[in-house]
Amino acid sequence: MSNVLVTETPSRLGRLQRLARSRSAIIVLLLTLVAGNLLYAGFDRARDPLAGVPGDLLYVAAFDGYLDEWDLYDGQQSATIEDGRLRLALSSARTASWSVARHHFVEFDVSVAARAVAGPIDNAFGIVFAMQSPSEEACDLPAVVFCGIGQWSALLNAALRKVLDPAAGRNYYAFLISSDGYYALERIVDGAREVLSTWIPSRDIHHDLGAHNRIRVIAHGSELEFFVNGVHVMLCIPDEPGASSTFTNGECIGGRMVDGFQAPEPLRGQLGLIAQATQTGGGGVVVDFDNVTVFSPSVAGGGDAKL
């Protein structure tokens, strides 16, 4: 009998120990997933849109603090902070560089001071809005721990940009001006560009490198209005969806001039800044941005926000 006890007890203890270790591992895994989900939820609050009563100041960025709220990265296409300004630079033609704030917005009145400081005057720069990634709409445990990792910090976002195309899968609108005095409205869907309003010349845009311009976009629901240096600009919208129009000799060909743009879907997403190097102008584009302000829109028609 003693021999039986001696031979079976270690085996039984081993099974109990292995069972205990397995249960402990499962408990640790569950706790890790729960903790990771809670941690992500804290970071993910940035996806809740900032809102307020009409005229309220929602967000300010002077780029002299809270730099982890914006995408920053180096390379041939870069977004850096220099002398209290966000600088976007591009070395090659037909490329774009952008940086977005981590917060999301639905209705907004956003403006920014912009100045191209190097490169050709045949360039493009301005405001991006309603920027979304398709993956933002669905995320379940345990993958939720990894969802939106690029929003955790500028450092992580920069690391992701090293291995991923920064524009891949991104959907957004862009209101652009150029240093030779034009403005346009574009929409990007899954990397494909659609020109919503063709390039239109404006004497209200301050021309040439070093010129300061104030760019502003107002979104009331899905209704959009656009301003340059305090002047409300009109758009040349094609007559048919998906078609194109041109602006020649003061006339909108193949479209109509309108005061604003009606988006086909509710606007929700991040706000940011963008610079582009055109095919005709080439690379070497460098644009500085400063003093981003976002208000809750006060009244339709471009009413002034309160400070």
C-alpha cells in the first residue's frame, strides 16, 4: 500500500499543479485583455467628437505645447514642429504630406494661418477634415487592444508610417489654396482623388512664397462653406456627380457656381493640415502652419465665432 501511495502522489500533484498553472494563465490573459481594453478606451475617448454651443471655442493649437496631439514624422514627406509652427515638407512631385489632430469633430468652424516658405508657387496646401479610416468603425475584443494604435502617441504613429502608406484606406476632404493664387476642393476615398470644385483663381489669396494666408472651413452638419483671408469663396461644382468641371475666363464650364458644398453624408472625423507637391510644380514644397482654432459654428452664412 505504501508503494502505491508513493508512486501516485507525485503524479496527482503534478496534474493539480499543471491545472493550477493553466487556470492562472487564463486568468492572467483575461486580466490583460480587460486592462488593455480599459487602457485603449481611455485613449479612444479622442474619437468622441468635440462639441459645444454655437460660438464656443473647442480647440486651439499654437504648436508650442501638447505636440503629442498631432502626427509628427520624418522622411521625404515630413511633418515636424519648428519655431512654434507645424511644418509640412515634400521632396518629390505628386506627393502629399499631412498631419491631423487626434480629436474628432462633427460640426466645426476651423481656421489656420498658412505660409509656403520654399519650393514652387505651383503648390497646394490647406485644411483636411472629416478624415476617417474604415477600421475606425468596428473593433471588438481582443483586437480592440490594437485598434487605433496610431492615435496613442505621435511616436507610435510615426513608427507606423515607416511601414505603411500614410494615405492608405484614409477618407477625407481637403480645401486647398496655392501660392500662385488658386483654390480648390477635393475628396479622397480609399486613396482615389475626386475634384469636387476645380481650381479657381482668386485675388483674395496672397501670392508668392512667404505670403501669409488665413484659411477657414465651416461645417454645419453636411453643409460646408469656405473662406480665404476673411472672404467667402464660391465653388465650381460639376453638373453631374462624379463628373468634372473647369473654370475658364471667369466662367464655370460643365458645372455651376455655388456658395458652398452639400456633402452626401454626415461629416465626422479628424481635422488636420495638408501640403501637396503638384506634377507641374514639382517637389521641394515646404509649408508652415500656425494658430489653428476650432469653434462650434455660430450661425449659417459664416458668422464670426466668439473668443
